[in-house]
Amino acid sequence: MPAIIVGLDGSPESQAAADWAAREATQREAQLRIVHAGDALGSLYVPYMGVPAPGAIEAQRDWSARLLSEAQARLAEDHPGLRITTQQAETEAVPALLTAAKDAELLVLGSRGLGTVTGFLVGSVALAVVARSERPVVLVRAGEHAQNEHVPDAAGAGSGVTPYRDVVLGLDLAEPDDAVVEFAFETARRRAAGLRVVHGWNPATVYGYGAALDSGLSADLAEETRHGLRDVLRPWEDKFPGVEVRAQAVVGSAGRHLVHASRDASLVVVGRKKSHTLVAGRIGPIAHAVLHHASAPVAVVPHD
């Protein structure tokens, strides 16, 4: 049975991530595994001469077990029939989460909001996991609720039963990887949502930076870009005929356009190229901008 993994540390953002993961697992007919991972137990309790305080490790284990048990009970009550398991990892957070997600469909993590400023405050653990994960990772802010993913009702109020907001996909025409595109289409299909595709292009790559722009040539290039976008998407539209697609070729970096589009999105999907070296992976500039400033959950899909 496919599994969705969620990292839980007791923070409001991780609780929101657990709720999101439970909804997603129910929709995918997958099982949910809740993982509590932190520094190796005892590493936080070295008050004197490197010796753990008496009972500190046991207290930490008890707290972790209680956190997992309470989350499991709450989610089981909210999602009857969902299979939920828990895992108490006694290793550092990043390797524990990466190992837990190795054979999962999805890894879900919480990310703190920026207060009055829309967006994420992505911590070192989340960034390290996103940069190294072989599986898609979704980041969810504190305060994210089911109704945020749906369009308002007729009275303009939040609702969890109205149609889903669009899924937004950032698409690189130079490297339109199938894994990223399929993830976005499949998510939109499962939610019966529209798919909004955003591709950013820069005339300076043709003219050279600082060169005078020719309006006629710019119009031709823009039309050529739109044609290329349609050509890439056509096979996917044929494969997912029920998904309504709106494609945009926008001038400039796609990052800020994706952030803007996230205000009316249920999920933003971006890609991340895998690293096949011993050096830790990196997050590209577009994914980095979206991760820090999007107002909807963000899925980062690794690809070759």
C-alpha cells in the first residue's frame, strides 16, 4: 500500500502538515506514517561534562511517544478508515526523514509562516531534506486549513466542500521533465481542479543584456514560446483529458509569477534537479523563491 510520510515535531506548522498529509493520504487511498525525528536522543541533554541529565533521555522518549499517539488519535478521528502508523526515530532529523521517505509517494513537512508577510520561513532541516530527497516533498505553513485549498462559497466564506483551487505548475521549457509535469497533472486530476502552467522567459537571452529590444522580434519570440509551451503540454492534455489547462508564457523569472499565482492556488508544483555527485543537492533559484514566498503549499519534485 502506498504511503505518505509526515514529519512531526509538535510545532503548529508540523501539525498543519500532518493535517494536510492526512487529507492527501485519504484522497490517494494511501496509508499515513507520522515520523518524529530530531537530534539523537540525549544530544540535547548534556548539561555538565557531556553527561545526560538523569532521566532526560527517557523523558524525551516519553514525550515523543505521547506526541505521536495524540496526533495519531486526532487524525484517526478526523479521517475514519485512514490507516495511520507512527515511527519514533532516534537519529538526526534530516537522515531520519530521508530514510523514512525513501519508498514513499510523498514526504510532507511543516514550514513557519512569516507573520504578516505572505510566505514561508524555511528552516535548515526542511531545506536540507528538500535538497536531498529522492521523493517529492511538500511544505505546508502553520495555519493552513482544508478550506484554504478550496474556492470560497457563494457567500465568499471559506469552505471545505467547494471545488479545489487550481494547481499551479512552474514549467521549464528547456528541461520539461516528465516527473514534474505528471505530478502536477495527476494532482489536478485527483482534485478535479484546473491546472495553471507558468513558464518564464527572458528576451535578454536572445538579444543580449543591455541590447535594444525590437518589438517585432519580441512578439515573434513570445509567440514561438507560447507554441513551444503548447507543444510540450499537448501530450499531457491528451493523457489527462479531464484537466482544464491554462498556460502562460511570462516575461522574466517564473519565480515571482508563481508566487503571485500561489494566492489563488491549492498547490504550487516546482521541479528540482537531482544531484548525482557526493556533494549535497541544491535548490534552484525559482524553487527557492517559491519556497520562501508562496502562500499555498509547495511541492518540490526531484528529477534527473
